[in-house]
Amino acid sequence: MSVLPRILGPLLSLGLSGLGALGCVRVHVVPAPSAVQSVAPEDAPLSPYDAPRPRAESMNTEYYLGSEVDEAAGFKSFAQQIQAIQDHQSASQDQPVQRGFHGKGHGCLQGTMTLLPDRDPRTRFGVFADAHEGWPVWVRFSNGVGWKQADRTLDARGMAVKLMGVPGEKLIADEAATQDFLMTNSPAPVGRNAEEFMRFAHTNSRGKPQTIGYALTRPRTVLPAVTKTNAVDSMLAIQYWSGGAYHLGAHQAVKFTSRACEASERTPSRKDPDYLRTDLQDAAQEELCFTFFVQLQVDAKRTPIEDAARVWDPSVSPELPVAEIRLPAQDFTSAEQDGFCDALSFNPWHSISAHQPMGHINRARRFVYEASRAHRDGGLEPQAPVEPAAEPEADPAAEPEEGPEAIEDTAPPAP
Ligand code: HEM
């Protein structure tokens, strides 16, 4: 296949991508930074084994308007826009108000994230620190647009992981004991920053010719993400990336990525509009396994933070395996569990300071995700999932064991 159709196919379909729904939305354009302010860490670098500080400072972060506070005014405008987008999508698709993006979930599966005992010492911070062995998790697989459409339609795909029972002060208060990791199947999001993300959305709302023109004139910052929107065979057959950067402890920035532990060929019929869910259901008859990797920032040029559209090349920053996400055989398809899954809220700011989101695109998400959640039915903090495997009868007199299974009360999951 020549390169052009591969590029133009997704571009021509962008009217379906949900971003075309933005016609009614005014975009607040944040002026380009005149002077970028670099914030240096206050203290000398910590050794990899030092506990992260309670408030990880903005290591290597550059505020576009000079300070976090000044930026926030622009982000509040983005938050208003996402709610207008949700309303517009609801009306134009004749569907209930739902997530501004990633409206269609293929399912929420429960399992565990188990830390790899031989993980790189430089990765042992936060939830990957030596003190931990692993965590109960919920994983939500999704399509990218903010409404439900057939899976064969060109779109981004999402994998959102919620660790349960995570102690420590959270960066936002709406969930007490979770740590979320959000990924899509593109190593770079659209745009270097949230301003470009929103400008792309605005341009796209004016129609396909403008969108094509916009994307083709931005081969570095827009095309890489757009060309990843081809239909996929299976949620197990693709790799997922964080796109933006995150702290890993006070003085290291990382991106993260995940893919199935072993490649498997899956070729479901795409006639089924929900074939990605059907395929997932079929695959979940047996345990599913994903490896979770981090990439360490190497330097500001090849692995930048503020420019999210710059892919961190694994030849420069290798993918270091830190954990396995194991989802035991399960049926996740009950109506109750689907309702629970729809109600969940994943947010990169559901985080302890050791994993604080970094970069303009991530700082904007603190405002936008909360606005999207508040505008739909959602926001439920789940209880720690119960191991699906049969468990012995609880002995009320027994002391709770150490480890992730004993985190919080093992109250049944919300479904
Ligand atoms: C930087 C790369 C990004 C990645 C990897 C990413 C990934 C995701 C994923 C996986 C979800 C689905 C979460 C779930 O299953 O509930 C999601 C939801 C969402 N994303 Fe992003 N996203 C990115 C950037 C952005 C940006 C820049 C914006 C807007 C400024 C945005 C707006 C949203 C919204 C509004 C939701 C729905 C939130 C809710 O209602 O719960 N995302 N994102």
C-alpha cells in the first residue's frame, strides 16, 4: 500500500472522529510563550532509592505563560469547551451525554498489576517502589471518540488502568486510593501541547478539506497520531502509549507504554459493530497479560516534556519492563458491570506526587477531565476488585495479610 492512502484514509474519516463536532465551540488560543520559564528542582538530585517527596516539584517543566496559575485561565476555557462538545455530540449522535472522548468502552476487566522483581533500579519509585509487589487493577478498553460507533470506523483506541488501594496524598481529591495510567495506541498525541490539540479540534470542525490541509502541513505534530486511527483487529494486538510525560519520583521524567506479553494473531470479523468487545470477551476466556514499560527521559532534546508530539524513540530511551498486568479469565459483560464501567472516571491526575503528570498537554487535562466527568453520570471511585478465582471463606478472627490483596477492605467491586 502506498503511503498516501494510509495517510489520507484516516484524514478523510476525521469527520467521524468526533472532533468535527466542535463547530459550535470557541477555542481559547493561548499565545505562544514569549519567555519560557524553566523551573529547576529545589534540591540536589535524589538517589533512586530515596522516597519521592510529598509534592514533586515541576522538574523540567516549562510553564507557557510563566506560571502554573497563569496557564490555568486558558485551561478553564478548555474545560468549558469540553462540556459544549459533550452536549453537541450528544445532540448530533442522539446519544446520552457521555465522556468528551473515549465514550465507547469495550469492557472493564479486573486483575492485578504485579511488579517484576528484576525491574530496573531507576524505576523503583511511587507504585513501582521496593515496598510494593503489586496492585489490584481495573482496566477499561475504549474507542477514542466521545460517542458510540461501529468499531470498524477509523478511530484511536484506549487502555486505561486504575490501580486500587494506593496510599498517599493524591494530586486531586476526588479519589482517595487510586493511581491511573491512561494510554492510547499512538506514541504521540495530536499536537505538541493542549493549545495545538484544541486548535486541531477547532480546525477539524470546519470540515475535511481544512483538516486535511491542517494535518498535511503539520507532518510532525499531527500526522503521526492521525495515521494511527486505522481500524484494528483486536485490543490485544496493539501497543498503547502515555503520549505525555510523567514524574517517576522527584527527579526523573518518564513516558509509559504497554502491550500484550505475547503477540497473538486475532482476526475477528469486522461486520460485528462491536467486534472489539466480542474479541475481548472471547480472549478473556483465558488469562490476558500485558507488560507495562517505562521509558526514562534521556535529555531535553531527544526526549522532551513540553513537546508531547515528539516520540521518545525506544532506541534512545529503551522500554524498561516494570510490571505485568494480568487479567484472569472472566466474564465482564453483565449489564451491571457495563454500567459500572461507564461510570468510572480515569484521570491522569488521579495520582500520587511520585507520578505527577508533566507538560502543557497534561496540565490541561487536570481541568478538562474533571469537567467532562462532572458533565456526565460518572465519578464513582471503585472498591478494590475481588480476585475472580474462588477464595476460601473469610475467617473474621484472622489477621489481614500483607500485600495488595489485603489493601483496604476487600469490599466487593461496585458491579
Ligand atoms: C496526552 C495523551 C492522551 C492520552 C494518552 C489520552 C488517553 C485517554 C484515555 C485512554 C481516555 C479514556 C479513559 C477511560 O477509559 O475512561 C481518555 C479520556 C478523555 N480524554 Fe484523553 N488522552 C490524552 C490527551 C487528552 C487531551 C489533550 C485532552 C483534552 C485537552 C483529553 C480529553 C479527554 C477527555 C475529556 C476524556 C473523557 C474523560 C471522562 O469523562 O472521564 N485527552 N483519554
